[in-house]
Amino acid sequence: MKAIIVSARKICAFLAILVLFSTAPYLYGISEPSHKERFEPLYIPGPVALATSPTNQGDAIPVTQRIMNYWFSSGIKSYSLTISSCTKSNVLQYLNEEFTPPDDKLIYWNNIGHGDKYGLYFYDGKMYYYEFENKSGVTNSIIFINSCYSFENPLKNSMISNHPDVYIGATTALPQYTSENACGNFWKYYIKDGMSPSQALEQAMEDYGLEGYFGLYEEN
């Protein structure tokens, strides 16, 4: 019986300590942080970069990741849509400036994939040149489309009708591996080395013997 009484006293003492610790913040005027304070990060609006690649051929995916690393290192919020997530509707959310909240601004868009002068291929099909018109999300941005004949009309005219600061596309059919890596080098020279877009493109093409494979349009 004595042992039972001692055990009961120990249990009561233990419970009293638990109550004391649980009420201490309130006794000393320390309030429990709210759910919002604990779990919702502070949102800071700013520039956004988008890397798209509906194919894993060549070095498309590793170069896409390399490009994103350059963007991340410069403090830019960066997003990628690759393989099955690179659908027309997902890409259009960025090109139409459908951000939530709406204070972000797309400043860079890089695409590595198949295409021709009439449009670009995404995971769920082709998006034709006229579907790239009236896209406010790419206004004042830098666009690099690493797809065959993407610097030819009518696709080129549709892209530049949105008034990007810079539009880069292919003037001809592109070889795998070297073209993707030239694209990656462009962003390295522009983001990390501080070259102008035209200087960065010239150097990137020279790196892989692709002089003349890409064209550059710059908004005046």
C-alpha cells in the first residue's frame, strides 16, 4: 500500500511540472505564435525565370538544370517545366502572366525542344506561332528558344510582337548536344560573367563551332 501511495505522489508531482511548463509562457506574458506567424513565409515579389524542356534527348535536361542554377545563384525565383509537366497549358500560365500573387514578372524564358518556323512542340502537342501572340508575360524579357528554325518567320514575328527585350532563336536545324550546351553557355556568360546578350551569344556559338546557327533580335 505504501508503495502505491509513493507512486501516486510521484505521478501527481510529474503532472504538476507538466502544467507549469505548459502555462509558463502565458504566466510571463509570452503569447503562443499564431498559425500564420509559424507557417506562412513572407512573400517578396520579384523577377521570375522559366526553363522549359519537353524532351530528354541530347543534353536537354542537364543543361536546363545548369541554366536554372545560374538563375538561382543570381537570386531569381526559377521554375522548370520538363517532360510530362511541360504541357501547353502549363507554359501558357507563365506567358499569360497568370501568377499568384500577380506581383511577379517573368524576365527570362529558356526552351530546349523540338520546333520549326511554324511553332514549338510541347509534351501534349504543337503550339502554333499564332498562339504565342498577345502574351504579356514575356514583354521586356529575354527569350532563348533552342529549337530548330525558331528564328524564322512566322514564329519569330509572333514572338517579337510581344516586345521582349531580347529574342534568340535558331536560324537552321540544330545539332543535339552542342546546341543545348551553347544555350547553357549563353546564360553563363550573361548571368555570371556580365556580358551583353549579343556578346554572350557570340561567345557561346564560338565555343561549339556554331557560328551563325542562332540569331538575336534586340528591342530598340
